Amino acid sequence: MKPLKNIQAGFSIARPLFRVLCIALIAIFFCPGLVTAKTPGEYQTLQIFFENDLFGNTDKYYTNAVQATWLSKDLAQYRNDLRLPRWTLPVIRRIPFANEPGSVHNVGLILGQHIYTPSDIDTDRLLKNDRPYAGFLYGGLALHSKTATRLDTMEIAFGIIGPSALGEQAQNGVHRIRSIDQARGWEHQLRDEPAVSLSWQRKWRLYKMEFKNLLGADLITRTGVTLGNVRTAAGAGAEVRFGYRIPGDFGSDVIRPGAGVSAPLPAGQRLPMGRFGIHLFIGTGLEGIARNIFLDGNTWQDSHSVHKKPLVADFSIGCALNFETLKLTYRNLFRTREFDNQDQAQMIGSLTLTWSF
């Protein structure tokens, strides 16, 4: 019965996202005047991520994450966004990849929380050969620089790992509401530690095919590096999309350093707003990991830890629907084992709602 309870709880958590989507679709359909006429480059973007392993009938490992990301309208220069403190502009001008000639820019803000648990959350014993309990609460700033075929993202994030990240309260609070057994081992979670992460990711649109401006396909590749006490890693991946009226952007993403909102193309390169579209996608990724605090344990204090695997691969498949200024994406992501003695690879469901306004 436990997998069934997990699924029911997950749909309960995801249901508000569907409600927001339905209300927005009804408003757009019956009140078209609510959608302000803008050029594509004038839209800001809000993106809500919800990721959970309940879609794989489990309640363990990378068990839950939520993230909200806001992205500014297109900017000819970063200084055109008056919300950026003026003292940051000289620093931004010196950031590699953030000021490429001929690029259009966006500023993004990020807020999120991750929760990690071992495979058995019904025991209060320390499971030495299983991954530690951990919560991660963070916020960040992302700088996007893009052309029609390339997107660079520089991201800096600050946060807290440990009890102050409220992982125990978030997980057991939801379990309490849904009458699910509490996770009993949070006393063994990682200790409080400030978190800093600096990430860069580049995406390329290498191939695009269209048939009568209706059906199409494209190929998007990526590479990136992350440095910090949370994670130090480098990776690469690719995504193939095929469908009806594929949106003019750089594909979908999961919650990952340097990802956030996959910024739309410059204004002249996108499909017009107001069209319904649907597409399928397949993605792959490979990452080499030098440090992962959620497996290696605290940096400066003794804590529970396990021996991580240096290479981790992902495979994902999903579907995206876009209508007017809304896009709803769902994917199943399959991840290889991340540490020694992990009993199985993990399947994670990722649901993303994107709204341009």
C-alpha cells in the first residue's frame, strides 16, 4: 500500500499546478483581452518546477525538489534592467560568456528547496551504507546571454544545507497532511553549512527541420561546469525534440545548477505567440562528479557520508504542451546509481509550468 500512498500524495502536491494551468487557459480562451499584445522580446517568464520520485513508486534518495525561477524580458545590455544594483554592473562586465558581442540578455532570479533521504525512512537508526538525510534551501542570480543558436547561462547561488533548510519540516509536513508515515531518521541529517555554487552552462541549437511550418524537429546540446562546496562537477548532454509547432526556445530542463529557465530565442527568431503546440523529447546526459555534499557529507564537520560514483548518466523522455503564453512539460528521468551499495537506479518525475507575461 505504501507505493499507492506515495502516488496519491504526489498527485495531491501536483494538483495545484494543474489548477493554475486550467484557470490560466480558461482566462485566455474566454478573455483574450487579458493577454496583452507584446512583441516576443517584451515578455518576462515565470517557471515553477516540481520534481519527485513518487512517479517511480518510491520515496527515497532525491525524493523531492521545488524551484521557482523568474526571467526578465530581453535586454540589449544588462544595465537596462534597473532592478540590478548598479555596483554589480562592473562585475557582470568581467564575467566570461555573459557579454558576448551580438547577444541578447536576460536576468533571472531563483528560489528552491531539495530534499534527500535514504531508502528506508521508517527506521530511526543511522543507515551507514545509505545516503544521508539532507535538506537544501537556496536562492540565486542567473545571467543569460543568447543568440539564435547559442545560450550561455552564468549562475551564482547561495543557501543553507542542514536543519535550517527545513527539509524535515517540509517532508513530514506533507506526510502528516496526507496521513503517510513520518520519515523517522532526520536526526542523522547533514549539519548546517552555508552553501555556495557557481555554475556555467552553454546550449547549442545544432539542427532544425521544419515541414510546412507545422511539424518540426531540432537538436539541442549542452555542456556545463559547477564549482562550490555543494557540488563540483562537469557534464554534457543532448535533447531531441519532435512535434507540432515546437516553441522557439532552448528546450526543457530539470532542476540543475546553471539551468533554471531555458531562455526563449531572441525576439525575431521565435514562433508567434497564440499558437497551440505539442512535442515529444528525448534527452541524455553524462556528468563527472568531484564533489557532491549530499553524498560526501559536510565539508568542515564530521557527518554521515557514503562513497559516491564519479560518473552518473541520465536518460529522460517527456512531452510538452504550449498554448498562448503557457507551457506545461512533464518528463520521466532515469538516473544511474550515484553511490556504492545503492540498491537500484532512480526514476524521477519532473513537472514544469512556464508562464510568459
